[in-house]
Amino acid sequence: MIYPRIRNLREDSDFTQQQMADKLFINRRTYSSYENGLRGIPIETLSKIADIFNTSVDYLIGRTDFRKPYP
């Protein structure tokens, strides 16, 4: 599965892949493989990414178009 919203949010926030990897305490290559759909993202990591961008996991994976997190 490719996660275009994760890449778009990262780029809109002017974060590099290395900066995201550092925030998630993972290797940059691992993060890159997540963005490119070469590796599935563990739910814990997906949840951390949602927190970083103040959104929901459902938005990240394309289940909703509402960017705001759930109340």
C-alpha cells in the first residue's frame, strides 16, 4: 500500500525523510520504504505519524477526507 498523504503532509510541513525518521526513532531507509509502499507501516508508527501531523490514521490511509483528528 502506498501512502501519498503521508508524503504530502511531510512535504507540506517542510520535513525531510530523515527528520521524520528521527521523530519516529527509525532508520531513514525504513521510513522511505513506508512512504513508497515497499513495507507496511506498523500501527504504532502510523499512530505516531498521525499525532505529528495532528490528523487521524483514517485520513492517512485514505478512509476519510477529513484531515482534522477525531474529537
